[in-house]
Amino acid sequence: MKETRSEGSTTLKAMLAIVVIIFIAAVLIMYGLLYLGTQNNTDFILLVGILTAVITAPPIYWLVLSPIRQEYITRLRGEGNNDDLSLMAITDPLTHIMNRRGITVGLLDAMAQAERYRTPLTVAMADIDLLKEINASYGRGGGDRVLKDAAGVMADALRMPDKLGRYGGEEFLIVLPHTSLVQGKKIVERIRSSVSKWDFDVGSKKIRLTISIGVTHYKIGEDLEQLMSHASKALQQAKQGGRNKVVASKDR
């Protein structure tokens, strides 16, 4: 790192030296030509301007315009864009919703807001029923299509402030800010119903599938692990109760 900084400093000094030399040379040429001019000083001034432009144009392009052009090309190609890289880091490449890291950060932020303003927060964990059987019957490609389409159906059923992320293989985490448990249960029930009515394309045919959802609410003072534990237990109860249902956490 020190070496790189040293090289950068040397390059900058070299650039400044070149600029100073060009400036001095241009001034000397101008005064020399004006001193030698005896009949028509206007013509000599014009000549000085042309010579100065010819001398300074290449260094100016190299020092100023070339880096700007390179930066423009880099942005067009999407290289080195910190915003794009940050977005990629929290986005699931298959479903194009938030990945585990992204949705966890979103949940932590929602918890902090609920803690600060004493507003309700509901969290739900959804799981696609029998995804292993779908993979076995239609291949991994069919299962991937199901995951992608299911994420789209769930996202369409949510409101603007709500958040959705792929938490695990076939698990999705739903964050519902400013939402009580009663309200949240109605929302995730709508999600469950929408998924169960959707025709999923698995390549060779279209199929129907279901999801199970466990829902809970945030209690002031609890940490992320405690909250996720309640959501996970509620999901397991939905699975064990026959799947394709919504179960609210009962130990709250």
C-alpha cells in the first residue's frame, strides 16, 4: 500500500512538473516572438496563440481529458461502480431479491426502528413445500424456476415498506414494519394463497405448489437470534401441521 501511494505521489509530481515546464515554455515563446516582431504585432500574437495551443494540447489531453474519458468508459461497462458492487453483495443471483445477508441487515434495521419508536414489527419465515421432490422430478433447473417464480409471487403480494429475502435454500424471510401480528398474519395468508394458485413453469409442464409460513412479532428488548427462533418454531409447526398453512408463534 505504501509503495502504491509513493508511485502515485511521484506520478503527480511528474505531471505538475510537465505543466510548469509547458507554461514557462509558452511564456518564453510569447515574449520572444513579441520582442522580435517589428511590423505587425497582431500577427505575432496570433502565431503565439497557435504555437501555445499546439504545444499544450497533447499534455492537456493526457493529463485531463484522457482520464475523464476512461472514467466514462468504465462507468458504461459497470466496472468499479461501488453502488452496483454493494447491490450485488446483498442480492440473491437466482431470485433477484435480497440474499441472507441483505434481509438480515434489513431486519436489524427494522428492529432498531421498532425499538426506538415503539412501533410494531412482524416477521415471517416461509418455506416451499416439497421442493426436494420437485428437484427430483423436474431436475435442478425446474427447482430453480420454482424458486425464482415463488419469490416474484411473494414480492408482488407485499406492500411498499415490506422486505423479502431468500434466507436459505428454499426459505424466505419476510419483514413487515409497522405491522401488528394480527395484520401480519393476514398479509402472509394472502401470500400463501397467491402462491397456491400460481401455475409454476418447470420446463416440461406447469405445476401447482404450496408454502408453509411461520409468523411472529418483535418484542422490545429481544435480539435477532431470539426473534428468528420464534419464527423458525412457528414454521416448523406449520410444516408438522400438514403444510400449506400459516401458523403464528404461540409462545409470545
